[in-house]
Amino acid sequence: MPSQREIRLNAFDMNCVGHQSPGLWAHPRDRSWQYKDLEYWVDLARLLERGKFDGLFIADVLGIYDVLNGSGDAAIRQATQVPVNDPLALITPMALVTEHLGFGLTASLSFEHPYPFARRLSTLDHLTKGRIGWNIVTSYLESGARNIGHKTQTDHDSRYDYADEYLQVVYKLLEGSWEQDAVLRDRERRIFSDPQKIHPINHQGRFLTCPESTFVNPHRSVRRCCIRLAHPAVVNSLPLNTRSACLLPHRRKYC
């Protein structure tokens, strides 16, 4: 008998009014204008859980689409992914009202050092009990680069070279810094964590320097993170089990 195949269902949304269908905000039944209300996202999470969805993938972008006529007016007028709020804060309350729904967080690595980002990712991993994934992007909008202080956007291949090293640092922080049994919680000896089991990562690379250990106790499900990279050179440089990771709920199988 042929093996049974399972269908994986992932919802796709963005913390804004106009995600992939600009203009629908004008429909009388549209609720996307409530994107800034927590109740909107909690209701969505409960609906997806009830509908047996595997995950919710949350897109994001840094900057405004301002190519048309050299202005962002058209995007602003039609709410084309602007205004857009940060997606990270949505995940914890949605995780609280669900048990199996996975969450894919889009976060750009181009404008932030991996040291603080690895902390936030690990924190979400703890709070969701392993139901968090990371959609890795390098950002492509000129407007975003300009407002970070760059004269222009870095070219595509250079951004992916940087991404390659960025991921090396993130993996070192989350997997090579604290040993699995570093936290002792030994009340008698009054030792919470064993310093001998927490190690500096000593990273000195082409783009990044990060000498010390992370200051969070990483969750052991970090390898389950959903990683999405389009550039073959970067994908092939990653650990084997991150090349085709799937955004799936905590209790199910990960690819």
C-alpha cells in the first residue's frame, strides 16, 4: 500500500492592513484594520487552532515601497504594507491561547547584531514551548537601508555572505554556549548555574565579532526553528537539518 501523505496547512499574514491584497481594507466585512488590537490576533490564533492549521507564518518588511514616482505616497494611500507593526510581540499571546499552532517569525538580520537577536529568539522559544520558527530575510528595500543609516542597500550576494556568518554566530550562541545541564538549581549549595558549563563562543569573523557566551539559557528545541533561505550557497553552508525546516507545531514531526 502507498504510504499516506499528510497535508500541512499554514496561514500567511502580516502585522498590517494590506498584506498581499491591498484595497480589501475598504470591504465592509474586512477586519484587517484591527491589526493593532491584540484581540484580533488572539481570535485568529484560536480560529487556526480550531481549524487544525499547523502554523501561522507572519511576514514583515523594513521600509516603505517608494519606487513608484520616487515616492511612498501610493503605498501609504493604499495601505500597501504600511503602516506595519513589529510581528514579534504578537507571538507570545497567541501561543498562550493555543497548544499546537506553530509560529513563523520574519526577522531581518541585516541591521541588528546577532547577540541581542539570539536572546529574543531564545526567549520566544521558551515562551512558546518550542513552537517558534525564524523566517530569515536580509531586507531589500532602499528606504529601509537609508533609514538605518546606510547610503544605499547592500548588493544581494554581499547580504547573503553576511547572512552566512550571522547564522554561524546565532548557532554558536544558542547551541555552543550553554551546555544542556548548565542550569543546576541546586538549593543546598546555592548554585543556580554552573559557570564551568557556560562557554564563550570566541567568534571573530569577516563581518561580526562576538567573544562571550550568551546570557540566556537556550531552549533545547532551537534546532526546530523554521529557516528559509533562497540562496543555494547559504543554504548549503547550513547544518543539514536546517536546510528544509518546516513550520510545524510543537508536538508534530519536524523535517
